[in-house]
Amino acid sequence: MNTRRHAKTSLRKIFEGPHGPVHGIALNGQSLHHFADFDLSTRIIDHQCSSSLLLLLRPPLQDAAVLQASQQLRQGHVEHSSHLREVVKTNVLLAALDLPYVRSVRDRHAISNRIRDAQLPRMKALEEFDFTQAPQIPAARIRELAEGGYIARSEPVVFIGECGTGKSHLATGLCLAACRQKRRVRFTTAAALVNELVEAKQNNQVRRLMIRWQRYELIALDEVGYVPLADIGAEFLFQVISERAERAAIIVTTNLPFSEWTTVFPNPRLCKALLDRITDRAHIIETGIESFRFRRTMERRKKR
């Protein structure tokens, strides 16, 4: 109730102003005196304030719609049509209701959608990672990466370590941080990506799928090196990574040192070219060899 009263008060201040209703107010560069005859009364304000779908989910119409509507009205081609009323009311209200609580709700919706689309395996934030148990992992560097500068610079991030050392947690945490910045993110395993591309090849949809993967600002490839790849799988993985080189960011987690990648990518030339692209300007972080999960299991046994 208080938020609605706040919205109505803000709208009245904007619409009424010091010189009467609407006159002298500008929206998207167009004076609103053309729309002074429209019913922008308290009744409409009440109706629009109660419509959370309009205020929170519907995007503002483009400037061109307002310009065209105002031009038609000035030329007498349109007379108070319902379409024109909708164009004006939507733009006026969405411009006027740029209030903190509205922006906050919109941001939450946008972030929630980004997290859903990222398909994270688990919701693990960097705040949950216990750096005291992994002193070899540079906490300050991870927090700096979480700010997203590497994404803007299209730099790779590579986590190398044995199973259970926190590679996937860190990769998920960075993806979650990017989602909170409303970036387009996708998390997958190397095997799942290869399977998806092989299936797309069977349906003659490889190019379309590649274009979709290129649209993400950040992708995370988990478990690279866990499963040896056939030639076609290695070629597909190389294609995805090479098309992102210096264009978009990528996170890779692997349990193999680079010297052993030939066990996964049997073609030595392809392996060399792949490593060249992954390591170029990359943030390479070693997570160690001691498994957190194994240590946790041993500690539980001791407590018994």
C-alpha cells in the first residue's frame, strides 16, 4: 500500500508539475503537451499501479513508437485511439516510475532468469567457499575475477587440480557472480557439450547450435579431461573454444596438467592448437591435489 501511494504521488508530481498537468514535460525528447487531452487521471494511475505485469515485466516501447504516435496526433491522423493511448501511457508510466523498488524488482527478475538459463549444477556461491581449507587458492584473485573484468576482456579462466579440490565450486561461483551482473551465462560439462553437438550433427543443426553458444558472454566447461574424446568430439570442442578466442570469456576445469591433454585429444596438432587458445591471456589457477570431500569423509569417521 505504501509503495502504491509512493508511486501515485511521484506520478502526480510529474504529471501536474508547477505549470499545470503534463505541459512542459518531455519524454524521449518529445514534449508531452501533445498528449494533454489523454485521461491521465488518478483513475488511470490507480489502474496502472495495480498492474504489476505492466510495471515490472513489460519492457518500455521504443522511442520510435512515441515519435510516430505524436506525429500522427499532430497531423490529425489519429484521434484518441486505444493503441495510441496504450503507447503513451506505457511510455509515460515506465519512464515516470523509475523508482528504487521497481528497479529492484526488475533486477531480481532479470538475475533470476539469468541463473535459470545458466543451468548451474548446484547453487554454490563464492561466499560459501572456505579458502582457509585451501590456502593454495588465491582468494583475492578469485574475488577480483568475480567482479567480471575478465569477461569484458574476453579472457579465459582455467582451474587445474585433482578431483574434489573445488574446481567446479569455483567455476559455479564465478558463473553465479556473472549472472548477478545480468550477463548471459551457460554452464555445462565437456562431455555434455560434445554429446549435444554430435546430436545436432545428426539433425543438420550444428551451425544453429554453434550460433546459440556464441551468444553467451560466459560459458563454463567443466570436467575437461575426465573422459577421452573421439576425433569428432575433440573437433567440436575445439570449434567451440576457438570461436570464443579473444571474443568471449570461457571457464575450463580440468584434472589433467596440460602435458597430459594428448590423452584426451588424440590428435597432437589439434591438442596443441586447443591449448594455445585456452591459455592465451588466461588466468590459470591450480587448486591442488588434496580432495576436500575425502578429507571431510575422514574427519567424519574420526568423530565417530
